[in-house]
Amino acid sequence: MWYQLMLALYRCGRRGEALELYAEVSGIFRGELGVDPGTDLRRLHLAMLRTDESLLARSA
């Protein structure tokens, strides 16, 4: 769910909000559960930081 929300925000041009969401989710995972976010979520975060064009929706 978090992955999809972050990706949707990013694709809508709301990169800052997507990155803030990752920070919030990471804090919850670490603080309440004692774990780091999963690999997919961490990779998405890094791709957003790099402004990876592969994250943009492709037209059919």
C-alpha cells in the first residue's frame, strides 16, 4: 500500500510529499515495529531521490 501511494504521489508531480511519506513510514516501522522498510520500498525511495525516469508511467 505504501509503495503504491508513494509512486502515485511521485507520478502526480508531488515528489516532496512522496519522500516525506517514506520518512514517516520508515519512522513508524523502526519505532513501533523495530524493522526497516522492505527492499521494494527502499528501492523506490532511492529511485525517487535519483529522479529515475523509469518511475514515470508509460503510455500504451
